[in-house]
Amino acid sequence: MFKKILIANRGEIAMRIIIACRELGIKTVAVYSEADENSLHVRFADEDVCIGPPRSSESYLNVPGVISAAEITGADAIHPGYGFLSESAYLAEVCEACHIRFIGPDPKVIRLMGDKSRARRAMKKAGLPMLPGTDGPVESEEDALKFSNAIGFPVIVKAVAGGGGRGMRVVRSAQELGHAIRTAQREAEAAFGVPDVYIEKYLDSPRHIEVQVLGDHHGAVVHLGERECSIQRRHQKLMEESPSPALTEKQRRKLGNMVVDAAKAVQYSNAGTFEFLMDEHGKFYFMETNTRLQVEHPVTELVTGIDIVKEQIRIAAGERLSVRQGEVTFNGHAIECRVNAEDPDTFVPSPGHISVFSMGGGPGIRVDTAAHSDCTISPYYDSMIAKIISYGRDRHEAIVRMRRALEMSVVEGVKTTIPMHLKILNDPDFLAGRMSTRFMERFTPPSEKKGSLAEAV
Ligand code: ADP
């Protein structure tokens, strides 16, 4: 087992990894930017190294900085968390070259899944159901038009290197296609440095359902059930739950087994998430694989009792998975609300100083955060300040607990999305489990409606 792990991240996820390391008796190294000097992850790690100025391109995304910090402190592994360098095949390769273990899949698998078009082909071959889509990047607008006419509009233009909902364009008619391709290519080039885009059939009101897997280096892969992540704004998740209220036990088993087979086909190791869209007839279509820990992993931990971060560390150290598929059980229901420092109506970020911070607790509530009273939310990083996760014997109990935990949370100094979550938790469709990725349109201010979710995200 590792003696010391460097955490190449910040905020709540750095804290989450420190927690796992403490439970495993592993020492930790925090890296931080100048903006995060007083952060909790720096306080609670055993050692810390400043790796640069606030801008993430000069600190948390700086591979030589991260690697030097690992070498100076003698860390034997790096956990990248989510975001930042978590899906960097390059960091994984540099780690290999430096004899530092990267806590994630093999760089080859990261590279394959990071190219959504190649990933589509590989997963199709492995038997996963696909939406009709181009087999590779769009070569010319003529070909794109021919293809889109053949599968029928609407279609969605997506960046091959996509992530975080960027570089996507929904196209409803032939006339809009050329412009949408050019805009998506420009956006993709700016965001990812790769302009390639591909085309896929667009589903109007799907659900987003994803399956968590764990694979070890001895060929074993298990799935930990699904998460429903249909509550999104601009293709970014806001609230997640497990299990999905839309799946039957039979569907869960079938989807899970399909994903396990696909993961085995690419020799997937460590934690990963296979994302699907589900149409109104209950059919699934593969979308992408995220080769890292997800923000929403706690809901799966609560219903399975499996500590995903500890499993990741054990797997990276060469140990066997601690459970076989038959031993994975699903109990109760969990919901996660991402509390962001944002205006709850306009979603405009609200960074600043938090004078009072107290999250509701009590039975069935878990809070993952690095915020505290008298702390500052920096404008340099994403605006999530806490994740509140509720657990109940059933969905109703999880909802009731979440509501009262949010109502009993006090955050002074910045605006938060707590009021938005309370609106969702009181919505009759949400309560009945009726939702799609368009659910949030009902709360979108009229000024934003034009060009919103369905049209140009
Ligand atoms: P990213 O990697 O940028 O997050 P994804 O491929 O995971 O992009 O898609 C994010 C979201 O975009 C999905 O959860 C869904 O809401 C929407 N989306 C993506 N592809 C389609 C599609 N073919 N039809 C309808 N919605 C889609």
C-alpha cells in the first residue's frame, strides 16, 4: 500500500481524498495555489506545497509543478480528484515515467475515452447501444448535411474532445447546420485545443442515467448501480440521485451487466462512469465514459456502503476489488444537491467572503465541503461550495431529509443555490419522479429562455 499520496486538487474533493487516506493510514500532500493558502485541504494534509499563482493554468493544471511537488515530498501516488488534471492522459503518462502511481485508469484508456468519437466506436464494438451518429469527426459540411438528413433532424453537434457541456449545438433544421458546425468547432478549439466535432441524433426529453464501475488490475469489474442526473442546467448537473426512480430491477441488472462487459472489453481499471441517455420508451443510448471520480459519487456510496475513493486507492496499489458483483447490494435512496455560490434565479456566480456557514445535519445527512465560517470563495475556481447528500430508507424519506437540511443551512455573505434546490424538491413532477434533462426549463427566467438548453448551449 502507498505511504504517501499527493492530491492534485482543491476544495471539497481534496478534503474527500484526505478523509479516505486518513482512514487507510496513508499520509497526504496538498498542493495549492496562492489563492488557497488558508484552505482546509492545506490545513488537514500532512504536508503542503504551493504550486503557483491563483489562475489554474499556472497551478492546478501545471503538470511539471504537480510532479515536482510529488518528487520533493516523496509521494508514491497522485490522486487527481475530478476536473483539473483528472482526465489528463499526459499526467498519467508522466507519472508512469517518474514511477509515481496515477490513481485512475491506464493512460491508453483515458486517451481512448477522451476522444468521444473513438470512444463511441469502441463502445459500439463492445456492444453498447448507440444513438445514430457519425463514425468519426465531421469532414465536410456536405457530408454532415447528407448524414443529418439521413438520420433526421434534430441532431446535436458535439466536440470530440468535449466536456462540461461545452462545444455542443442542437440543430433543428438543415439551414442551421453549417453555422452550428462552425460555431461548435470554434468553441471546441478555444476550450480544448481540438476543433473536431461529430454529429449524433438529438433526443428531445431524455433522462441522463449513468452507471458507476470499479475495475481492478486482475481483470475484475463490478458495477455499483446507476445515478439519475437529469436535473441539469445548460447540460451541467445540479442534483443527482440513486437509484433512478425510472429503472426497474431488471433494467438495472441488464444495463449494469452491459456496462461491465464493455468495461472489460477495454480492460478498464479503477473508477469510471458510463453515461447514457434514456428515451421515453426506456431505451438506453451510450453517451460517454468519464475516466475519473465523479462529483456525484457520494449517492452511490450511500446506497451501496462502498467507499469509492478507498477502493480507487486500493486498486491503484494493485489490490483486488473488495467486493464481487453478487456482494454489491443496494439499500435505500440517496440524493445530492450541489450548493453553488450563485444567484439562485440567474445563476450568476456570487464569490466573496462567507461570514457564517453552517450546513443542516441530523440523521441521514452527509456534507462534503471545504467551506467554513470566515472563509473566502475565490472567483478563480468553480462555484460549488458544498454537496449536501441525504439518505433515507426510500426516496420520500431522502427528499424530506434533504428539504429540512437545506432549510436549516445558514450561509451568510454569498448567495447560494439552496432556494433553487428547495423549489425542485417541492415540484410535483420531481416528487413523482417524472423528469428529463429539460426539467429546469420551468425555472428559467424568460430573458434566458431564447437560446437556452434546447437550442444553443
Ligand atoms: P459533456 O462531456 O460536455 O458533459 P455529455 O456528452 O456528457 O457532454 O452530455 C452532457 C449533456 O448534454 C447530457 O446529460 C444531455 O443533457 C445533453 N446531451 C448530450 N447528447 C445529447 C443527445 N444526443 N440528445 C439529447 N441531449 C444530449
